[in-house]
Amino acid sequence: MGKSLLQDVAKNVLVYSMEINPEKLPTWKDMLLALSSGTGIKGGIARKIAKVLFGLKPSQHSHLAAELNGEGDIDILIAVQKCNPEIRKELRCVFTGTKFNELILSPKDIEVSDSLKNYFLTRDITMNEVLIFRSHDKFLLFYTQDAINDIRTGVIRPSIHCLHTGFLQVWQYDKYKNKVISPKLLTRCIIRRLKKHGLCYGINEATWTFYRNRGLDSRDIFRLFKDFTNDDEKFNNCFWHLVELGLLKPETNPNMLWGDAIREVNTGLANHDSRISFGNPSVEVIERWIEQKMVEFDKWKMWRKSRINSGLQVEEDASAEVTFINQSHDEFPSLYTIIRRDSTVKQMISSYTTPAQTSDLLKRLHGI
């Protein structure tokens, strides 16, 4: 990012939509048809479909070939008129275990949203500013201009459209008042590069300088290495890539580094009566995590307000304007609207709940 991060924050986010035909996407046809109206596919699968639809070919674009050949899961979004913890948890319970071809939906891969605008403000990288959404019998690809630009060129660029997503602070000042991206966002960009989902980084030099001087802490190391510990080649590639970026010293023992990171992260969790888990977290664990993040966000807002009241400098709480081109926002019906007309959704809910629970959930979804 050659320009300042604040310019990126303030930049208008343009969201386009185009109707797509599942019949012309044989690899993902059954998966798309399995979607209920009012739900969509996000993340890796949506990114792959966007790459194909915008002309990338595996034989010519290595960052598409790597994704098609790699392992993955499915991530979905469920649209509601107004999200609250009770509805979010129940819908997560309802949809957990749903099969999309050979992929089974996990609790962590479900996002419940009441705002398409907020969805596009809070992605991690620009390539993920895409969504495949089913509206009755219509299938739509939502995408931003940045997403298509970076998908075509293979640039891994952080999405910087707000100061805080509610789950993490997106950017911060260094001691020289340069704007740098948060450590979690940096690690997500690096992981995308390690998995060869892009060809190069779109990260400003101030960020690289900041983390070369700061170093990586145990949480950074844990996030970066955890997906590669069962494969020696990938594990070592991760280490040497970090050395190449100037974030680790070549004489570091990567195995000791990983062991120390596990111990330190687990110690921090143990202090809160928890521990590291490498399995898929349950619905209850995911919901507790979201609740904790909401508490942390409230504390962050209070901390920021106290600094402002004390006359101390804080990061600008700017958010980009989201503009929907060709009325695409009208094609985002919430699940509560669809339930009245879509027997598939009703049958899905019924298959996971008792008749009394089904009736109660449908009534409350109606009444949101």
C-alpha cells in the first residue's frame, strides 16, 4: 500500500453484483444448489469461484491452481433482519452439520449477519470481499472493486475500511505516528501467502518496519505455524518465509519457537480457565468467544473514550462509505423473510429441532 492507511479507510467501498448460473460452475454446482435462500457462501470457496468467473485459469495463474489443489472447508453467511445472541446461537445450531458435497459445516464457519454493508467493511483481506448469495432461485456474486483488482493481480492486501471490526482493531499507530496494520491482520495476510493464494503483498513499508523492530510474539507465532505443524515441508517453508520477510532470525530453532509459543499461549488461556484446542470448537465455545469479544470491544471503546477525555491522541475512528452499485443491496433478503415462502429452510430447521422448538424459532424469526 503506497498510500497512507487512513486514505484506504476513507476510500469509498464499491460493491457490485452479478447473477451467476450454477450450471456453468460444475465443480461447485451441487454446493450452490444446496444453499437455502437467504444464505450465502463466503471465504475460500467464494474466492475460488470469483477467480474463475473473472477469467483466471489454473494453467496460467498459480494462485488459483494452489487453491483448487488445496484442502479447505466451507464458510457460510446467514442473513437475518436483526442479529441477537439468541437467534445467532439457534441458527448456528440448526446449520451445523449441514453437508455441502463432501464438506460438513462446522460452527466456526457460520456467520450470522444483519448488514451487508457491515459484511464488506469487516473482511480480513480484499480478496475475501466477495459473497455468493442465494435469493430465492437467483444466485448472485457480490464483490468489491478492490476484490476483483487484487484477485486478478494476485495481491494479498488487508481490508482497511474501519478502525475496529468489533472483533479486532484493524490498524494502529507506531511510535512515529505511522499507521500500521494490526498483528492479527498481518498474520492472516502472511498465511494467505504461505498457502499460495496470492503472489505478493500489498502492505505498506511502515508495517513491515514496525514488525521487524517489534518482533513476533507467541500469539503471532502460534497463528502462523499452527496450520503447518503436521507437514515438515510446509512448516519449514513458513519459517524461512518469515526469515525472508525479516520477521525471524535465521539462527532461530523453529521447533523450539513453536514449542515456546504453545506453552505461552496455553498459559494465557489457563489463567482464564481454558486451554489450547486443535479440534473444531462447539457452538457453545464459539458463542462464548463472540460474547467475550463483545465485552472486549466495549472495554476498548471505554479505554479510547478515556484517552480522548484526557487529551491523549488516539487513532481516527473512520469508516469507509459502502456504495452498492446496480441496486445489489436489494438482493439481500434475510432468512426470516424467506422462511414464510421457502419450505427447504423450514424443513432444514425442522430436521434439527423438535416441533415445539421449530414453531418457536420460526415465530421469533418472523417477529425480529
